[in-house]
Amino acid sequence: MTAIAIAVATPHSLSFSLRIPSSLSRSPSFRQTGYLRASARRLVSTRVYNSSVVTGEEASTSSFSQTQSSFNMADRTGSVKQQVASLVKSSLQATFPDLSDVEPQVAISAKFGDYQCNNAMGLWSRIRGSGTEFRNPNSVGQALANNLPPSEIIESTSVAGPGFVNINLSTNWISKRINDMLVDGIQTWAPILSVKRAVVDFSSPNIAKEMHVGHLRSTIIGDTLARMFEFSDVDVLRRNHVGDWGTQFGMLIEYLFEQFPNWEDVGNQAIGDLQEFYKASKKRFDDDASFKERAQQAVVKLQGGEAKYRAAWKKICEISRSEFDLVYERLNVHLEEKGESFYNPYIPDTIKELTDKGLVEESEGARVIFLEGFNIPLIVVKKDGGYNYASTDLTALKYRLQVEQAEWIIYVTDVGQQQHFEMFFSAARKAGWLPPAEEKKFPRVSHVGFGLVLGSDGKRFRTRSSEVVRLVELLDEAKNRSKAELIQRLENNGTISDWTDEELEQTAEAVGYGAVKYADLKNNRSTNYVFSFDQMLKNQGNTAVYLEYAHARICSIVRRSNKDIDTLKKTGTITLGHPDERVLALHLIQFAEVVEEACNNLLPNVLCEYLYNLSEIFNQFYTNCRVIDSPEETSRLLLCEATATVMRKCFELLGIKPVFKL
């Protein structure tokens, strides 16, 4: 068999040599996957969904257009916290020029200022007893406060206790920052992250199996992480690492041939319900030794490339993808599929490299890698010579690092797979593909583990017949419940005639699907959570429904003013004379650092908490600060619009469509 080889050099001083069968390299599917050198030089962020390519910004769903500017993402100033930290860094360098390794310790302050610098005590412990002029931590804090460079950002400082430097922001600067955002757009508040390209590996269902509630968490969490990174100007490669290769396909293909000898003529009807087809073929495999043997032979023929078996495999994959797309369409999730079959031809080269480096050993007939800190070895080639998850995942990681040149590879799966990821990450470090974990350098890998979805009985969420809950049915029920509650409320208050059927349908989808997403995302992902339609569809408390109501209410305030908000953005100014105005404004400008924290720690619930707090803070403002027909109407309308703008961006990052009336 002839082959071509591609060698790719990377900025990480690694090389990736791929031996590609010439038959594969000539195929259209190979060329479409972009496995060539050019694919590693992605000039635009591209997302593939239902075989269509979407580039650039999605169309806005906002009924209030934002004035577009020629703003360049490279001109961002960073979050408020980053800007304050930069000022503190200058003070540290001026005060302690010999301690260049000290990084600013800046945090939001709830009591004595807007922010607080907490470097003094740590510095005092380093300089104490060295003949320093400083007498105690408080004197260190005083020096740091005095050496802060002049800036329009800071209005005043004070030093408390053992050197805590309390920093109050300029109220005029806060106002200007919000005014500028309203003119130039919310993208000006995108945080600046150190990573430039990331892979987010999420969803990843198995071909020939129905997507169930277990895939819901991976899909929702992964999509939100991808959205937050994309907002932060990171080139995100959204990867759907589907299980489209393996021994189960021999079973499925042989059962297809047995039940439908003319399956090519029958088409999709031959398989019908994919879940039932899988169960029937599995039962046949377990009960019939002769069938099991034929199924095992079918695997060999499939992997050998026999046309008949390849065609059947492609048909099964095609039917599965159409089922997956029903879920992705409802969730508005975009993915680019690169499944296990994509990496399979390149596993031998990976195993050879690991063997040449002395990492692979023979153990009880298998080929394994022994890793420090683990009681069991990592099997990379099974006793029968077959490959497994570890061999596929190591090959995929190598490709992502060296061809796609990703700096951060993020895997979103349940916490039960934690040991697997820790082991193959350790093997990759041992191979020299990754820096030591303690160095916290790029390239980096992270496993984003999540807990179980539970039913009201505290057990794994299932139907009454103990079947795994199908995701499409679950999402449709959320939408239907949302629509029924919306219609009942509108009928009760006599406003149902103000709504078209299309508006009812779109609002029910936005609220229903959004409720499911938010109920998941608001929890710390590592914990289990109880799935309850009744709880997630409540219009009070920390739910998507409540937040949608809050956003719609703000939009209603702006509409009832009968003012052209776009004109006000250009001509009006924000003044923060009332304490509740300043509290709201301060929370608004901290949006960027919240997104930054959520990205750095891979925790979407941080953004959910910010969004809920924003709605509560706005309610306090609206209760105490009359907006329409007040002397401060223009300023307060702009604060309303700024709040709605930030809420809409939060919704977008969480994958939830905002509604403008409820």
C-alpha cells in the first residue's frame, strides 16, 4: 500500500509525522476534514453544523440595535480588575524594584472599597529582618498606595489593618466606561486571555446510540465554555469526538445484513429506531455464538476497508448524525465532528513514537505504559492487538497539539472518567508533548468533569420504565410545558390576543430550552443535580424563566419611555448620583473579569451567579430610582439599556435566547 507522509513543525518544537494511505488522501472526505498542513493554519474561527459552515458573528436577536464601530479587538484594555492590577504592578516595581517576581494580588472588595490589594503581608514576610526601612505590613501597604501611578481610574485609596490597600474607582470613569460600551458595543468588554487557540472536546455521543440526558451536561457545558472563549477572541476548535469506530460496528453491520439483505434498497427504514436496532443486535450478539463470530469477522472486514462493510458503516453513522442534529438544533449548538475513525489510521505512528521513546512495555500480553502515581498501567494496545480509548486519545491529543497547534485542550466528560484522563495526560507529559503540570505553562490540558443528573428520587435520572431519558423528548417536554404555562398566564391577564402563534412558539422554545440549560449551568459542574421541570420553570428565584422576565421588564421600561435609545447612546451621559446607581454601574463593569474567571477556572456557574446578582441589583436600583419622567431619565434609561445589553451577552454566552416580552 502506497502512502504519503506529512511532517508538521510547530512553535512548541515538536514534530508530527503522519503516514496517510494514499487511497484515503485522495478521498473527498479526507480533503474535507482538512487534515493537511493548511488546516492547522486557521485564519478564521469556523464552526460546522449540519454539514454547513458558519463564520463570523451570528445575527443578533436584539430588538435594540447597537451602534457598530470600527473597534478592533486588539485595542481592548482588559477587565477592570486587569487594569487595576496593572497599576498595582507599577507600584510594586517602584516600591520593591529588587522583587521582580511579585505579582499583584487584587480582589473585589465588598466593604471598604471597590477593589483591594493584598500584597503587603506577603511582602513583609520576605523583607522582615533584612534591614528594611518598613516597620510593619501597614507601612508596606501605605507605600504601595502612595506609589500607585496617576490614573483616571482611581479616585481614592486607604490602607486598613495589616496593609490592605482599599481602592475606590472614579465614579466619572465608571460612567464613561459604560457610555463607551453602549457606543462601541459589548465586545469592547471582552476579557484578554493568555490563550490564543483552544480545543473544546464536548458532547461526543456514540454512533448508533440515542443521545440521553448524560450527554446533555457535556453538550451544554462544553458549548458555554466555547462561547466564552470565542467572546474573549480565542480561536476555538469545537470538537465532537463521536464514538464512530470499534467492535460494536461488526455487530450492527452483521445484524443489518441478516435482517435486511437488500438494505441498500430499503434505506433508512431498514434500521428504523436506532436505539431499538442497537438493543436487538446486542441481544443477538450475546445469545448466538455463530452470530457473534460473524460479527467479529465483520469488524475485520470493516477495518480492512471492504466496500460493502464501509458502505453499511457510513449508513449507520449517517442515520445517527441525523438524530444527533435534532438535539443540536434545539440547543443551538455547533460542533465539528472528528470522531474516533478520523484518528484511527494514525494510531500506529503514535504507538511507534511512544515505543521508540521507551515508554511502552509488554505486560500480560498487552502493551502498556507504567506511570508514576498510578497502581495500574495505561493500556495502549490490547492483548488481541486492538486499540482502545487510550491509544485513540493519545493520537488525538498529539494531532491537536502538533497539527491544529492548540494551546489548551479541554475535555468535557463525566467525573467518572477522571482517572483515564489523568493517566493519558501523564503519559503525554512523559512523552514530552506537554510541560510538567506544576509549571502551569502552555500547551495545557484540562478535564472538565461533571456530576450526574438525578431524578426526584435521588437516583440517576430515568423514565418510569427504567430507560435512559431521550434528550429530544426531554427538550420537547420543556418547550411544551413552557408554552402551556405562557398561554395560561396570557389568558388569565387578558393579553393572549397581543401574541401571534409564531411569537408564542419562539418564546416557548427560548424559555423552555433556556430553563433546561440554566438549571444545569447554575450548579458547580462537579456536583450532581436534581432534574425537575417544576423547579426550572418557576418564574421566581434563580431560574432562567425569572431572568428572562427580568430582561423583558427592562426592555419594556425602555419601550415605554418612547425615547430613541440609539440616539441617547450617542448624545446622553450617565451620572451616578444615587448610591444604587453606582452599585449597579460597578457590577456592570465587572462583567469582563467574571467571564475571565469563568474561562480560567472552566466554571460556567460563575457567570450564572453574576447574571442572577445583576438582576437583583437592577431590581434594587429600579425600586429606589424612578426612571421615566425623572430629572435623571436619560442617564437612567442608559443604565437600563446597559443592564439589558450585559444580560443579553450573558444569555448568549450561556446559549440561551433572550426574550423581549413575556
